[in-house]
Amino acid sequence: MAVPYVKFKINGLSKEINTYDTYGLILSKQEIGLPPVKTKYINIDGRDGSLDMTEAFDEVYYGDRTLTFTFNIVSDIYTWDELRTKIAEDLHGRRCQITVYSDTSNVFKPY
């Protein structure tokens, strides 16, 4: 039986991080939010309300979505501060291709 995990491929680098193999974290919950619509409104003098330009070119554009992952730690909880620092050094502020694997779906889901 495979352990649920998240794989991060850091954009621009060949580095891939598997949360189980690298940090000993088992994925227990994931929340994948919808990306916000990028809206564009223009105020025009002499017109009531704003002109909605969101779909001006027959296409809607979106912002970044929010992904939240909850993990269980395999190692001793007293190592958490050190592990959290390592995760921040590896991932914080970086754009990544994210792939989630869990036994419930038995498939990879790229985000």
C-alpha cells in the first residue's frame, strides 16, 4: 500500500521533493481552492456604473489558486521545528508544479 504524499517540482530547477521521502510527512488532507477570476472594471465619465471588461476578449483569466495540505509526521514530534525550517528553505516563495498522490484515488493529480 502506497503512502499518500505530495510531490513538488520547483520551476526552473530539476529538483523534485516528495513530502514522504524527503520530510517523512504523510498527506492526511488536501483542500484545493478555486482560482479567483481576474476582473477588470473601467469607470467612464457620464456612464452609470462601471464597464465590465472581464470577458472583453471572450476569455476569462484567473489568479493563483490556494492549496492547503495537512500532514501527519512520521518522526518524533520534537524534530518539528528543524523540519519546518527545512521545508521553508526548500519551498517557501517558490513557484512549483504540484502533484498529489493518495490511495483513495490511486492516480496522480497535477495542480
